[in-house]
Amino acid sequence: MRAWWVYWLSIGVAAVLWIGIPLVGGRDGLRAWTDQPLGLAILLVPLVVAGLDLIFYRTSHEEVCRLEAQRHGWLRALVGRGYSATTFAWTGVALLGIVVVVVAAKVGGAL
């Protein structure tokens, strides 16, 4: 269950940062954050933590998903009996891939 909380806390922090910084500082505020290595790291670390959490604790996520799908009919309609550990691992890989794309775009001057 701890892996589930770490994942959702990381996603929540990422959402607050990625939505809050542009809302408060506008486009220039986000650019100011991404122009600084520390600012970019602060924006990307929650995504890295979430991705690694999904990869390393995929079986725990599978168990929690299966239990929650059994308890909630609306969730069962979305995930069936629950996602497999492999699905969680690939989702983690996708999150890490997003981080790599953002870093590559920043290094390449596209951001």
C-alpha cells in the first residue's frame, strides 16, 4: 500500500508544480524554472519517483489495483479485474521516457 501512496503523492506534486508554476508565473515563469538545472530537476523528480515506483513495486500496485477494483464497481468498469504488474511496469517506463524527452528537448534547445 505504501508504493501506491508514494506513486499518487508523486503524481500530485508533479501536477501541482506543472500546473501551478504556469498559473502563477505564466509562460515566462515556467521557462525561468526550466532554464535553471535545479528548477528543471524539481519539476522532473516527482515524475522519476513515480516511474521508478511503478517499475520496482509493480506487483504491489497490481495487488492494490485488484483489491480496489473488487471494492468499487466504477473502477472495475475501467480496469476489469485490475491491471497486471507488466502494465504498471510499462507505465513506469513511459513516465521515465517522458522525462528523457523533456531533458533531451531542453538540452537540444527545443524548450
